[in-house]
Amino acid sequence: MGSWLFASCAFLWSSQSVAQSIDNVRVWPSADKTRVVFDLSAEPTYTYFTIFDNQPYRIVIDFQNTDNRVDLSKVDVASDVVKVIRPSGAPRPGTSRIVLEINAATAPDIFPLGPSGASGHRLVVDVAGATNISPQQPSTQASTPVISSEPRVPRTLDSVPIRPLVIAIDAGHGGRDPGSIGPAGTHEKIITLAVARKLAARINADPGMRAVLTRTGDQSLSLGQRTSVVRRERADFFVSLHADAFTTPQPRGASVWVLSKRRSDTELGRALENKERLSEELIDVEHILQDGEDDPYLNRAFLDMFRDNSMADGHEAATIILDQLGRVTNLHRNRPEGASFGVLSALRTPSVLVELGFISNPQKERLLINGNHQDRLANALYSGIREFFIRNPVAGTSLAESRIQMHVVARGESLSVIASRYRVSVDAIKQHNGLRSNTIRVGQQLEIPLGN
Ligand SMILES: [Zn+2]
């Protein structure tokens, strides 16, 4: 009886664990090829064939025992080589058939890649052929500065659709890893998830932003699973939430961390040594590198520039977030601190790690499990992130293109404080909102007319 139970459980378990999924599809056109990457939950089992005797020319890929979780109609296929990516009728149950319609009868280069750096299992499809990409109109990445010394000013690019800012939120710890445990038994992983969810809800209520979470439940995540969300979702910002002390045992307030220069040098060196990661990091300047693609000096120069930009941005964002957090909780230090945290390893996305408070302090523990306090922390994080992107608009995002910003009045804010933050006049705000006096109240919603 015992062995029968064991056998049937083992069968159920294994039949579930074998099933794979396609979790994301990315398309990278460049000057000499278009690369399509399927992100998979496990090593792919696949076959493929081509149809070149009639048009449209097709590459047909069958992923065995695989569930396709990607809405292919929403994949941005801005390539002159790969015209369409669509699902097709499966030849047998459990198989996902995906068809790539291509512009010429060119044999593709198809190969799997195992997990490396921040990426998991992938199937890569390279199709030779040029896509004309103008540097002013990046079709794959609107979030990072293109080669230009000009400041990033909001501008309307007719060919680039307006998109929301993507904010990646990482709830620290989870699953088998509880994080720190408070004197009353509270697990840090519960606090980080609660605040992450509240922050995500706040962000998703803002039409200019979209939140993605590294975990939505009590799951154990590897470092790679936490960091891969940045490139998979093309996140504009990454924030990892914690409620413990990393470096010192004594009680302390909230703090915000950025990657130290030394650790980021190490990450940069790793990226240069990893051809696949390098190609991902440099994908939107490939057309500029062209002949110099294998020039290590040029690669390094680009990576250095991207890294320096994102580190400066991360530092500025951390400073603004600290200022907001200081309004709702006490701070350990009112300046960002540098540390060697692998979770902050993204080279091109501003990334911060926030310590919400110190759970092993009994008073702080009670505060951290309080829903109202969690709301205040989430609001402070949201306001800080939003303010950073108002000061540093990302071209092509709705927040940068819109000329009206909503602002919810926080405690201690006066009209002149709000006006100077958005760099508009007090009168402009009053006029726009029909205010007769300078009196405003906490929680009041104001429309801020920008760009005047
Ligand atoms: Zn932690």
C-alpha cells in the first residue's frame, strides 16, 4: 500500500514536472540578422522544418511537451527579416507549434542556450538579413540612452508607440528562505511580499507605469530568476525589498543601497567575457558597432557608458526614494550606500535595494506587519520612483510624453514645495486646479501641468 502510494505520487509529480513552458519571446533586429529568443522554463525539446517552396517563407518550430504562455500577437516584431510570429495548429497534444514568417528563403540558425548570467533556458533562432534601424528610433529598447551626449528630454517619436514605464519589483527571500525572523516570529519574506504587492498595486493604478514582480507568492527564487526579469521585461527600474540588516547587527532605520563601483566593475568584466550576455547588453547598438562588433575596446566603451549612466541614475533614484521614506519612517542614513549585492547586477537598468526597517527590533517588527505602515512604505516608494522618472523622463513612455501629471499631496507638502519639485510655478498649479488659496490638504489630488 505504501509503495503503491509512493509510485502514484511519483508519477503525478513527474508528469507535472516534465511540462515546459514558453514564458517570453524577444525579437532583436540588427544590421546583419534578426535574432528571435524563446525564453523557456526548462531545456527545450524541439524539432523544426522550413517551408521555402511557396510564400510566405516559413520556419516551423514544434516545442514538444510545452505550453506556450506568450500572446504572440503582442510581441514587438520590428524586423525587416522576420515579418510575423504566430501560433499554429499543434501536430499532437502537448506540442506548441510556432511559425515564423520570413522575407527570404534563408536557412535559419537554431540552437538552444542553457542558463547563463541572468538568463534561463532559451532557444535562439537567427535569421540572416538586414533590418534598417535608425539610431533615433530604437525599435527594441526605448528605455536607455542611445549614443548621444544630449540630455534625455521627452520627445515624441511617431514610429515608437508610447508605452508605460516598466518597474520590476523583487520581494526579498521567499519559499525555503524566510529571510530574517523577528522576535515575535515574523518572517522577513512575508513583509517584503506584502509591501511588494502594495507597491505593484500602486504602480499599476498609474496609467504611466506597469509593475512586474519577481514573485507573487511564497516561492524560492534563484539570484538569476530575480535578475532575469529586468532583461525579460525590459524594465526601466529594478527595486529589491528587504527588512533586515546586511552589514551590522545593531538596530537601524530604513536604508537604500546601490551597487558599489567595485562590484559593478566585476559585473562589467563578466559581461565582456560572456558572448551571449554581451550581445544582449549591446543589442541596441549593434548597428553602430557593425564591423567593430568584436572590438573589445569598443564593446567596453559602450558597456562603460551604459553602466555609468545606470549607476548615476540608480544613485539619484535612491536619494529621492530615501527622501520619501524619511517622511514615513526613520532612516538609518539619509544617503544611499554602496554594496556588493548580486541582485543589483543589471548593467543598464537603475537598480536599488531598499531596507524597509529592521525586523529583529521588536518595535519595528510590529510596525512592519502593520498594514497601514506597509501602505505608507509602498506609497513612499511609488512617489520616489515616479519623481525620479519625472526628473529623468524616458523618451517614448507615457509619463514623459504626457504634459499633465497627477500628484497626491503628502504630509508636510506645501504648494511651493510641489511646484519646485515639478519645476512649475505655484500659479500654474493653482490655475490648472481652480484653487483660490494656497491651502491644500493631505491626500488631495492635483493635476500638475508640465512643460511650461
Ligand atoms: Zn533580506
